[in-house]
Amino acid sequence: MKSVTFIQRLEVFINNWQDQLYGYAYYLVGNENDAEDIVQEAFIRCYRALQQQDLHHPKAWLYRTVYNLTMDYRRKMPEQATVPLSYAIDIPQADDSELHAEYLRIERLLSLLSKEQADVVSLHFTEDLSFREIGEVLGISRNTAKTRYRLAMQHLKKYILQQ
């Protein structure tokens, strides 16, 4: 009976977060096939973890696993760079040029931040994670995530006001 429960939970996780996790992995590794492999490996690890324990924050756990797998990948392939946010997120480029232009603007603004700050801002806005979840994903405290976010917003506000 227990095996059905964790398999059903895994199916819910896949249905709820597969596309977002893929977009996040693709953003980090810049390669469709590798992003798919990373997300697949994350769900395999989730399956194994669910057999042994209850995941209290499964969304954050999955994002953390994808993050760790992409960092392992990038250590092996250091020349790989992140892809623009507009490629990692499914946006209608041809149908809505205003929306596409806005994503390009966001990419430009994120490039002004340190990697640590940009990661927090990206996870908060594009992945809709809470600061607690961001802390779990990045291996930092909730307060550190909030501080990085606050500093990033101050930096961006200063930049925008200078424009």
C-alpha cells in the first residue's frame, strides 16, 4: 500500500513541476538534452527519497536537486553558460513582441547583479519560490536569501533611477 502512495505523490510532483524544473535546468546548463537528463535524474532521486522518507518541502527539494545536478554538470563542462531567460521560459516571441522585449529587459537587469543575487531574484520571480524555498535550493538561510534579494532590488532601483 505504501508504494502506491509515494508513486502517486511522485506523479503529482511530475505533473506540477516538470516543466518549471526543465526551464530552470535549461536556463542553468544551456542545453535541452542535458536539461532533460537533469530533470529526469532529479525525479529518479525523488522516487528513491520518497521510498525512504517523507519530503516536507518537495518543491524546494526538487529545485535543490536540480540545482545540485546542474552545478555538477557545470563543473564537468565549465565552458557551458546559462542561456537567456527568454529561451528558458516559454514565452510567445512572435505573437507578443512587447512581452519578449520585457523578458530581454529583465535579462539585462539580472546581468547587472552578482550571480548570488541574480539566482535569488530569478528563483523568486520566474520560479515563484518563497525565500524559505530559495534558501533550501541554494543552501543558504532564509534570511540570507531575503538579504540578497533586498540588496539586488536596491542595486536595480539605483540603476533604473539613473536611466
